Amino acid sequence: MKDRIVFMTGATSGLGKVAACHIANKGAKLIVLVRNTQKGKQLLVDYKKLYPEGKGAIELVEGNLNSFESIIRACQCIKDKYAHLDMIINNAGIMNFSLTETVDGIEETLQVNLLAPILISHLLFDLLVKSKASKIINTASGLHQGIINFDNLEFKKGFSSFKSYRQSKLGLILLGRLLAKELESDKIKVYSQHPGMVRTELGRSAGWLSKAIFWLMGKSPEKGAQTLIYLAETVDASLVSGEYYANKKVTKITPESYDLNVAQQLLDVVQQYLEPYIKQSSPIFDIKEKPTI
Ligand SMILES: NC(=O)c1ccc[n+]([C@@H]2O[C@H](COP(=O)([O-])OP(=O)(O)OC[C@H]3O[C@@H](n4cnc5c(N)ncnc54)[C@H](OP(=O)(O)O)[C@@H]3O)[C@@H](O)[C@H]2O)c1
């Protein structure tokens, strides 16, 4: 990890915080997106406490995945400062127990868990290209069963926390596979990962019973961070781009998660959501030149 420049979301809590400190300790320059400055500062304090001799550094950039404008500002800050990026870790995620809308008026699970990581990967793609070898790691979940509900993507008609969460993670896995295929002959690799059931703040908006079950059955964040750390540290030649990893291994999952036709259909819908924010092409979104009048 020495001198690798890594951008990461979801590093202020849970398994992401453990992975972030580990990756920085190995010598990476870690840029962390934070929506809560206090938690960002606490991350810096905890990193120093955990690894006083840590070889790398953590830097904070403000941003909230709840707002596309905020994501754009954060990505612009990174582009203003860095000429290349070696890794993007899209780890932030939520599970809501009631229908909530973002600043952009979109169901929050869809935006934070799916639209935001795709927009980030698109906006920072030109920095990944400038690295000798780069990768995108998306934190998905073992909860990804079912289908993409194209008719009711935001679950605004009959909200279900599990259905919206599962759909967002299935979408992330599908688009990861599609992007990996697009980049087949490229040096940029894409991976999805499942951390297992982990004792974190993910169920913060759940009732006490669900929280208790989560807490009793979940493994420690230290254990939950292991697959993410493995993917970040392992050379790409030993990994399979586009694949879904659990327990540090490629894992076979539901047939729906391999359907690249559905992935393409989903990408088209995602592009419609993100259209106003896409100014240039990348392997994720190929936009046609707008004719000048
Ligand atoms: N825990 C599990 O059992 C489990 C299982 C499978 C997959 N996962 C996935 O693992 C990832 C990490 O979750 P976790 O379990 O460690 O939960 P967590 O403790 O709740 O951490 C979530 C992280 O995402 C950040 N985040 C959430 N919404 C955001 C927003 N709008 N803008 C910016 N950052 C935002 C949080 O920031 P704050 O610190 O500011 O809240 C936090 O750093 C998620 O993608 C989750 O879906 C978890």
C-alpha cells in the first residue's frame, strides 16, 4: 500500500473505519469523505492512537452522499489536488427503516448505496486512468437477493427496508460486473465485497429488537473488515475483476446478479438519474457530444 493514493467513503464508522486505519498504517495516502466533521476528526485521533507509528496519512474531504452537488464538490477537491488515484473504495452504505428522501428528492438507499458510488467512480475515473494499476472496490452485501424493480425503483409505493437495501446492493454488484467487462483488457479492476454480518451502526434506524439481533449475531468490525483489506492489498493479478468476494474468496451468488442485460438496463436508468451531473464520458457513461447550435 506504500504511497498508494486511495479515496474512500464510509470510513468514519464500522468496518470501514477499521479498514481505513489498516490501509493508512500500511503507507497509503487515504482521502476520506466525511459528512460529519466531528467523526472525521475522531477518525484521525483514533488512527494515531491505534497506529502511533503509522506509515501513511489520512486526509478528510467534506461530502454527503445525500446530495449530488456535494459529491461533485468533494470529487472536484480531490481532482484539484491529485494528479492520479490508485484506488476508490465505495464502502458507505445505509439501511433505512422508513422511506426517506435525499436532498435530490430520491429514495435515500438508492442514492447512497448505488447512485453515489457510480457517480463517484465516474467523476474520478480520469484519475484512476493515470495510475499504473488501479481498482474500484464496492462494498455490497450478502443481502442482494431478488430483482431490480424497474417499475418501482425507489419503493415509493410500499417502502420495504430490506427490499430497497437488497436491490441497491444487487445493483452495485451488477454494475461492477458490467464495468469490469467493459474494462476487460484494461489495467483498472473492479471488485464487490461482502463483509459478513458485522456489529456496526448500520441498523441505527431499526427498532431495538432488530438492533439486538444484529448486535448479538454480528462479528466484530475487525473481522468484518478483512475481505475489504484483502482486496485493497492484494495484487490484481491474483484477483478476478468483476467478481463478488466473501471471506476473501470469489463466491457464487444468485443467478440475477450475473445478468448483464439487466445490468445494462439498470445502467441506462442510473444514467437518467445522473444525467445533469455527467459532463464528460467515461467507461461508465458514454455520453454523446451535444451538437452546438
Ligand atoms: N454491518 C453489516 O452486517 C453489513 C453487512 C453487509 C454489508 N454491509 C455494508 O458495509 C458498509 C459499511 O457499513 P457498516 O456496517 O460499517 O455501517 P456503519 O457503521 O453505519 O458505517 C456506514 C458508513 O457510511 C457512512 N455514510 C452513510 N451515509 C452516508 C452519507 N449520506 N454520506 C457520507 N457517508 C455516509 C457513515 O458515515 P457516518 O459515520 O457519518 O455515519 C459510515 O462511515 C455498508 O455499505 C453496508 O451496507 C454491512
